[in-house]
Amino acid sequence: MTIPSTTPPAAPTPDPKNPQPTRRSRGCLLPILAVLFISLLVNIVVALIYLGAIDNPLESNPAALTERFLLGDPDARDKIAVVRVSGVISESGIQYPIHQLEAAARDKRVKAVVLRIDSPGGTVTASEELYQNIVNLRDNNGRRFRGSAPKPVSVSMGGVAASGGYYIAVAGNSISAEPTTITGSIGVFAALPNVAEWAKNNGVKLELVKAGGIKASGSFFHTLSPEESQTWQDTVDNAYDLFLGVIATNRPKLTAAELRDTIVEERMIVTRNEKGNPVLDAAGKEILVKYTRRRADGGTFTSRDAKRLDLIDQVEDLPAAVRRAAASAGLASFRAVLYDRTPGLFERLTGLQIRNQQTISDLADISSALTPRLWYLTPSADGGMLAVTPER
């Protein structure tokens, strides 16, 4: 019997003409690098979507809204729709309020609308467009929400509803404000950035070729001539007259002349310096100046003064305004609802909230803020020209 050998077989002798390929460790890194690259790319895309820099391909229709119960009887058939307008009113920012108005217009169960405004105003054009949409819902003039019946619109003001915020508010059949509301600011201005002096001091020069004597008006690098300044003044005056006309149309007790000319408050006040201290004359007495207010002087009013001046109708909170709207519509039972944007698939999968209204197109609003244009914006809200923050 032959015993099998336990000696291991000899290793094959390498052929010098056909060398065997050697394994290299860097070959194993390629799949890892590919995974890392894909992961980085996905994270960048997610970040850009989250910041609004690119459109979300998995997001639902921005016009799609869902209802959220606010108050009343949850089982009631008839509804009061609360439509929210928040932040600076801009061309891109009014789409969400318009979608809400459209949802309320097309829902036959909605018997009245309460417009909840918390806005310091915005551009003249956006304010006018949003105002016209509210009037269309209120009167059903067929310009936008066709096939829907007229629906009463009342207004509830939040912390601020001034300038363009007040402009859209006068479309309401009645206007209510919170005890702490700031409103009014009936006026208009044009923001014209001017860096001509800085450019001159720093050796920056803009070569301008133009046709038309006042074509350069509004340029960053050009100081307005008297003729150019008057052109802008005429434009501002026209927008101001439009504002007064809108108020007079919707508030019968007020005429354009009363808004512009009638003195509603006059008293003597102490002159103060930049530190807030009284300014004294040579005899050590406080220097007094006359303080005069008119409804449309561009300044704001408290809700109490606004009611006294017929700019609003009631001072009450949102629930009271909703109940008043329901009573005016003859509803014994109702449920008040808010409109929220329907989350997109990406948001449902990730739990992240994507900015639906203000995307990288906000850069267009920033660009617009730096472009000469007209504003219905409350005093000290100039920063709103660079920050658009509508209700989401």
C-alpha cells in the first residue's frame, strides 16, 4: 500500500515572459473614493435645496395647500378661511398669499375670509397686485378667481400692518387691529443708491453712453440733476395719489384731501439732541417746536389712534375677529382654518423643511432693492428691502 505524501505542492515557477499581475492597495480605494464623492455630491445638493439655491425636484406643487384647524367647531361644515400675509411684500413673496386666496375662493364651504396681516409693507407693484387679488375675492370681478362667488373679507392686523400692509388691509370689509398693532405709514418713497462720491474718492469711473437727457437718473455712479430729481418726485407723487385713492375708495369717511391735509394732532414738544437730552436755549430753558400730524404724513399710529382716525374699525385679537366674521356671515357654527403648504416628497423622506416661497430668487429681490424703484414701506424698515420673509 502506498502512503500519500504530505509534502505541499511546489509553487509554480513564474514565467519571466508573462509576469503575474500584482495587487495594488490603491485599487481598493477607488470604490471608497467613489462612495465618498457621491455622498459629498448628495450632501451638496441637499444643502442647496435646503437653502433654496436650486429647485427641489421632489417637492410638491407650491400651490398645493393643506388645511389646519384653528378654532371653532372641528366638525362644522361651514368654514372661515384665515389667509396670512407676513413679512415684506415683494413680487416673489406674494405668491403664497395669492395661493391661499385662490384656495378660499374655490372652496364652496368657505363662507368668509379673514386676512391676517403682519407686514411693514413692500414694493408699490407687489402691494397693488396683492390688493387687486383681495378685491377680486371680495367682489368676484372675474379677473382671477373665476367661477367662485363673492366672499366677505375682513382684516385682522398683527404686530404691524403699515404702509403696503395697510394698503392691502383697506380691501377688507372691516379692519381690526390688536391692541399692540402699529399701522398707518401712508406714504411712498424711492430708494436711489448713490456711490458717486465714494467712486470719485477711490478712482472708480463709470463711462456712460446715453440717449436722452435724463436717462442716467438713478444710476449708482451719478448724482441726480434737478430735472432728474423732479422726474422721480413726479413718480413718487403719482404712487402717493394712488395710495390715497385706494383708501378713499374703501373707507368712505376718508377723502384724499382729508388724508393728506387735515391736521389730526398738534402740540408743542421738546427738542432733543442725538443722545435724547433736551436742547436748551441761552437762558437754560428747553427749546420747544410744533409737532403736527396728518393721517397720510408717512408716520405710524397705534391701533387706538388708528381707530380714532377711522383708519380701522375695531381693536380686538384674531379669535375675536374670526368670530365677528362668522357672525357677519350668519354662521351659527363654523370652523376657522389656516392654509399650510403641502410638504414635498423630499421633505417627507428627510424631515427637512424646504423653503418653498423664497429661494435663490431672493437674489432678484435683493437686486430689486438696489435698483431704483418705489416702496410702500414703513419708516425704519429699510432693511426689509434686503430681506423678504413671508409666511411659510
